[in-house]
Amino acid sequence: MPDMALSLTPRITDKRRNGVILLLRNDAEKTLSVRDLQVLLKNVKRNFKNNYIQSDTHIYFDNIDDNFAKNKIYELWDKISRSQLVITDRLHGMVFAALTNTPCIVLHSKSPKIQGVYEWIKNNKFIFLEDDINELSNMIKSALATSGCHFERKNIKEKFDQMAELINKL
């Protein structure tokens, strides 16, 4: 099943990319163990020194207005588009990386939605799904080698059109 965020078009300016952004869960659905997080941080520091930031795709505010939420999303897209790499275990971390043409490593998560949406965008060779944290070092090298890729929307638009046809037939 697709995610409607795939239909968004962030305003991206050509900026020099630098470092990595970690978009990791910090809630009941997180699956990274303490050991896995240590392995992740060790690999990040080995490849990027201290040039990394940790953030999240979730806005932890109740009763926010639309403009505030939009501005927070625009700020996050800007952070992502300035990064060489995204490492995430969040669905929208993967989607936003794709939308901003940022190489992305998606770590195993409890959410089956990640695998489902990945099936829609897997033809974009700069998005990597990784189940083995011990392969992270090799995956970082592979992901960084894909810089300059652009998100291919044609396949997604066709699938959205097919879905709309099915819905209209109901």
C-alpha cells in the first residue's frame, strides 16, 4: 500500500551535502537494541566523525496548527537535503529521503508499512533496506556511492492511477 506522502514535492535547492542524519524511533515501536545502536553510532562516527545529527520525523506536539506543522516538515526536508545520507527506522524517514534525493539506509522495524512502501520505491537504487546491522559499514559505502540519484516518480504515479481506477469502479 502506498503512502500519500509520496505524492509530495519538497522544494529542494542544490546545496552542498554534508554528514548524515539519523531519523530513529524513540518510542514503544523502536526495535534497535542498545547494542545495535552502539554498532550504528560506531559506524557513523567511523565514516562521518562527529558530522551527524539525530532527529525524528514525528512532531511531538498536541494541537498544533497547520502552518506550524508545515514549517516543521520544511525544516526537516531541508536538514535531509543537506545530508549525504539518511539512516532511519521510520517510514517517513525513508519517504522524505526519497523525495529529497538523499541516499538512505532503512533499518529493520516492527512496522510492516516500511516494507510495503519500499516495494513502491525500490526501483530507486539509492534507498537500501537493511536487516543486518552488522552489514551497516558496507551499506554506508554502497549508499554514498549512489549520490546524485533522483527520485523516479513515474512508477509511483502509474500505481496511484491504477489504484484510483480501482476505487472509482467501486
